Amino acid sequence: MSELATSMRPAMVQLDRISKRYGGMQALHETDLAVAEGEFVTLLGPSGSGKTTLLNLIAGTVAPSSGRVVIAGRDVTHVLVEKRGLGMVFQNYALMPHMTIFENIAFPLRVRRVAEGEIRRRVAEVLALVQLPDVAARKPRQLSGGQQQRVSLARCIVYNPATILMDEPLGALDKKLREYMQLEIRRLHAQLGITMLYVTHDQEEALTMSDRIVLLNHGRIEQSGTPDELYFRPRTVFAADFLGDSSMLDAVVEAPGQPTRLTDARGRPLLAAASELAPGTPVKAMIRPENVHLLRGSDAGTGLDTVLDGVMEDSIVLGSVVRHHIRLPEGGTMLANEFNARGRADAGHGERVRFGWRAEDLLVLVAPPSQGPLIP
């Protein structure tokens, strides 16, 4: 779902100049954010970036230092947590161990004084929805971690909240189970159309699950956009470095345009994506490993706009992908990915290789030069 598509929907969550300060520490600077009805937004960033603070301000578990929180058109800035109409799912599941799964899920309905017959109908409905129709009589300890997390989701869904907040809900699961639950949550989101805000520091999780990623850094929104926009068109060095793997060359703009002409630290010409930066501007030239093409034999690199030489340092098999580490003459490392296949010929350690890329895949990011010519 594109930002244009979501912007055409009414906002379910609206933050206006919201901020949070703890004594002398500014946990979140003044921030504006709108989340559309039915949108899946992931708050992504390293520890201390402000993502959990932002979620807690929406939930009402933390009071803002300034600004407003509006949910479904209602100003809830000073409204109690339980009166905001939100569902919340956490990493620790928060299931009551002495209760059956049925009673755990039924609990929020009983608090709302829903009729018993309606409770039984709704609990059975959500257990079927999370694909656990036969566990109602069990206790939480009798279920796996993934099953407990699905029960936690069912308990949240059962009272039909308009928005669900999730804070690192899959952090305690192993990799395979975490990947399965990512798809389960996406399935539920698509099926129910509930607005979801999801906090994680896991970049792969954010790319897999989100309609939109809001990347935070030092208490500010660094960049907001679809997973493709943040991955393929990061606007800052931090966004490029945090989300996915990349290689970055120090360079200087020779001539702006489409393509932009750059010169790297060794004076080599590089062609890059369109930029209007003035000649002489120091920049970072960033490229993703999957856009770096390794040339073999008589391959002249037809279709590539820049071709460079290096020395093969290492090749690591990552299942279906092989990651090559190519040492440049100035001592930095360029990363290149290619699909793994039976009978694939690898360059040996220390062997000279050629590689290149298309101009549109080399992005120009404004940043002062680093101490070295390349950040691997």
C-alpha cells in the first residue's frame, strides 16, 4: 500500500507536535504522524531511537510533554488507557497462567459485561481465526510460544478494537517461528482490516510486514515510506545503513543531472542516480549488494554504466544467495550478491575480478566524507 493510497483514507491515529522529555533527556522531539484507517505501520529504529516512547504515548501509558494524540477523530491526550479503545500485544504474551485459554480470551469481554452466549460465540470465532480452534480448555503452559502469541492476539481481537498496538511481540520466538508469525499477523491484518502499529528493531521484520515504515533516530523521524521506498531510495546515510546491507563510497559531485557524474576518492568516474547537488559537494554514493554485478570471462558489462576492478576477498553462501566481499584498491570492501546455483563458478581468494552497476542503482546521499574511502 503506497503512502498516496493511505493518505486518501481518514486518519485513525493522528499525532500533532507530540513530544516527551524525561528530566534533561529528550526521548522524543516534536513529532507529527498520521496513520490511516486499516494501515499497517511499523515503528523501526535502534534502541533509544524513540519508537517505544511513541507507541506508549499513543497507548496512554506515558503522558506527553507537549502535543496532542487523536484517535478516530477524538482527542485522547488526557484520556485513560482503558478508555482509548485500543488493543495491545506485547512480547511477554501477558496471559494469566491459572486461567484456561477460553477464560484468557473471554476476560476483556467479561470486563465489558458482554452476555455469556455472545462471549462463547466470539471466543470460538477468534480461536478459529488464529487457527487454534481446539485449545480452549488448555492452560497457557500447555502451548508453545507461537501458540501463546496467537492466543494473545485472539484476546486482543475479540473485543473488536479499531487499532492494535504491538511492542516487539515476536522478540522471544526463534527465527523460524518468528517468520511464521509475521505471515500470520499479516494474514490477520488483511482479513480484518484493523489499523496496526508495530514496534520492532528488526529490519527484516519491518520489510516483511509493513504497509509503511517509520524509521526513528535519536527521537526524530528519519524517514517514512513504503518498504521499497526506504530500502531502494533511502534519503539519509543512517536510513541506508540501518535498513539492509549496503556499500558506500566517499565521492564528490562532478556534474549534476540524470545520471549524476561523481568522482571517488581515487579519482575514478562514477555514474549515479539523478541529483541536483552542486559540483564539488561531498557525498556518499550508496549501492545495495544485489545491484552490484560480478563480471566473468568475456562479459564486458554491457548495460552497466560503471565498471570497477577489485580482488575477491571472500564468498559466503547464504542459502539461495552468495555474498561476495570484494576488496578495492584503496582497501575498502564492496559487497555483491548473486543467486546460488549448482555448478556456479566462484573466483578464488585473491583473484582479480571486475564488477559494475547501473547508474540508477547508485544513490547520492549528502554526508561529510569518512576517514576512509568506503564504509563496508
